[in-house]
Amino acid sequence: MKNRHTPQRSCVACRQTKGKKFLIRLVRGSNGMVEPDTSLQKPGRGAYLCPQKKCWETALKKNRLEHALQTKISNENHRILIEYSKTLPEEN
């Protein structure tokens, strides 16, 4: 039985490379909103973050997410992403 290739992606905050399914994809949609893409299939520019608060805080504070998605995140959208990050564990 052959081993299947697992796509690798890097977290934009901590820069660790992990399997795609172990990271959370965020996508910039056509409306300019940045949102988590749980299906990993939404159209738009994507970036990946580890599923832990520390990485989300780093990505949002240091504008790494804005840089990766090539967009400016509105205050309202920023607040929504922070609320989402509060549901994540402290450490993996």
C-alpha cells in the first residue's frame, strides 16, 4: 500500500510547516471579508494559521494575515476573527 502525499502548508504566524488538514485556512472572499474556511474549498486567496490562540494573536497584531492575504482587514472583520480565536485552545 502506497503512502498518500499530504499537502504541506505554513502557518503565517509561527512559520511551522504542517499538514494542510492540521491548520485553519482563512480566505479573502470576493466581498473583501476574511473568514475561516472550514471546507478548505472556498474560492479566494487563502492563508493558514495553527489552531491555537497564540498564532492567531500574532497574525492579527503583526499584520501577517493582511500581508499574506494582500488586503486590509476592517475593524469589524478584525473583531470577528478575534472572537473566533477565543474558541481555540491555548496550546496544541
